[in-house]
Amino acid sequence: MVSKTLRFKLDQRVVRGAIVASVVGLLLIPVITDSDDFPLSTYPMYATARADDVDFVTAWGRDANGDRLELGLEVIGSSDDPLVVAGELRASISAGTASARCREIAGRISSEPAIISIEVTTERHDVVAHTLGESSLLERIVHASCPVVAGDG
């Protein structure tokens, strides 16, 4: 009887050891293979330094004085998710359809009579200056500009 109990305890230790070794091995695979895949990930997005400047794709309204007016996400992309809106704009720019996207945004302007035109832009900003509340704009590329026609929206 003692022999069976001892064998059972040894079997439990072997099983536990195999489970622990398997889990540790699975956790080390992404590090060893230098790959990043769900659910075993090294999360390289958090492990490397970010650039000092970043590009933002967005759209702005312009008033009669030429001043820029901020547009809401629901106007720019008909969504409240900034990543979706930016992705749609980026895709339009890449596909060469920024002018069509501009007209689409202009068509959604109805409650803001001060806005007379729309610009679809890519802006490069200095992240540190922006964080400190300083002027951060390094470059602005206007991909499309279109008028807001009275009665649109």
C-alpha cells in the first residue's frame, strides 16, 4: 500500500512538472522566435521608443476668415471611434479618393453655418511639444479641399 501511495505522489509531481514546463515553454516561444501573435505576445508596441513626431490624418472646417474649425468625429467619419475615422480617412487618401471623402464630409455639415469649406489633411506634430501644450505642428499636407454648399446636410 505504501508503494502505491508513493507512486501516486510521484505521478502527480511528474504531471505537475510537465504542465509547468509546458506553460513556461509556451510563454517563451514568442521571445525565442521573435514573433508577436495573440495570445502569446511580447507586446513590442510597448517595448520600443516612439518617434518624436507623429502623423494625424483628419479633416477641418474653414470659416469665411480662413480660420480652422474643429469637426467632430461623427461629422468626419460618421462614427464615434477615432481609430475608425482615421482609418477611413487614411484609406481614402491612399486610394486617391480624398476629394470624394471631402464632399461626403461637407454633405454632413448642417448645424454649423460658419463652416464654408472642408480640408482633408495629414498633419505632422511634435509629440513632446504637443504634450507640453506648445505649438507642435511641423507640417500640414492638404489632400483635398471642398466647399460646403448651402442646403447640404
